Amino acid sequence: MDSVEYRPLQNEDIDALGAILGDIWHSYTEGRKRIVSGIIDLANFAQRNTFAEVAVAGGSPVGVIMARAGLPSKQTQERWSSVMQHACKKLDELGGSAADLARFFDAMKQADHDLLEQSASNPDFELVLFAVSDSTRGLGIGSTLMKHAQHYLANHGGSKAFILTDTDCSWEYYEHQGMKRVAERSFADDKDRILPERMFVYEMDLSVIER
């Protein structure tokens, strides 16, 4: 495999990252609709990041991590809100439904809020998004991205940080990394369920990170 570069996320990375997230969360659709749906996911998360890094191999991103220490800047929120609006319009043009994704995000936001309150985690330090392409898993790329985000959070005053995840994600990875589950909720019995079967809050210890 080509050498891997780790650098801040750039505008030209958006399509490739949309493809990665589309493969993870939108496998039920194909082609450009899958990528655009992944871009909408990316923009939804990115609106609250204060740190965003990609792993690049062969000239294309193969992984991404986002973290948040405190509140994102207004510029960050406006930038990614614009990306999201453009992608939603494109998805509708392709025959998808941006409104369905909006309903999902609204339900997810409320569930995340309730879970975070249940966990009693510090709301100021969050691992916002973490994804690696299937083709490069097991090569240590995810571990390196995770280490960089943990250093960022620790250097900005975090002693612990939380991540919101669910059964539609590779949540087991966080346990393998030594993170602790501090809250969970099941939606399996909900009528007309649109949320994942179970949702979790995991917490990482940043006090062991070298500053």
C-alpha cells in the first residue's frame, strides 16, 4: 500500500469521504445517490467539529476523524451548513429524499441529547466522527487517526471525551480501544422505528494521553 499522509480535511476531500460514509450507512442505494447521502452525513457531523483530519493514500482519503473541544466556530457551522444544503438539493434531484434524512437527523439529535444526559459525560469534549474505508481497515490507519484526535482533545483540556454511536456502526471497536460504555438505549420495540436498534455513549480516558 502507498504511504499514508495525515492532514486537515480539505474541500476536495468531500466526495471521497461521502463515498466512504455512503458505503457504511447507505448501502441500500447506488451510484451518485449513495455518495451524496454520505456527503449529507459528513456535513451533519462536521457542523460541530473543531478538529478534522483525514488519512490519504494514493491521493485519496481513506479515513476521517473529527473531534470537538468546546463549541465550533460560526464559520465552521456556516460552511458545513452550506455543503449540507447543496447536497440535500442534489439528492432530491437524483430521486432521493433529503426530507427523510432530515427527519432521521432530528430524531437522532433528540436521542443523542437524552443519552448524553443519562451518561453525565462532559459535553465539551467529543469524538464527533470516525470512519475508515473497508479496503484499508486493519492497517493501523484508524488507530493513528484516533491517537491524533485524542492528543488534540487532551491538549485542549479534556480529561475524558465521549462518542455517540449505535448498532449501525462498528461500535465494538471502541470497546477494543478500552473505552467504557456509560449509557445506552434500545429502540428495537419502537413503532415505525427510524433510529438504530440500540444507541450508546462510550467514554475514553484522556488522562493517560501524553501531552
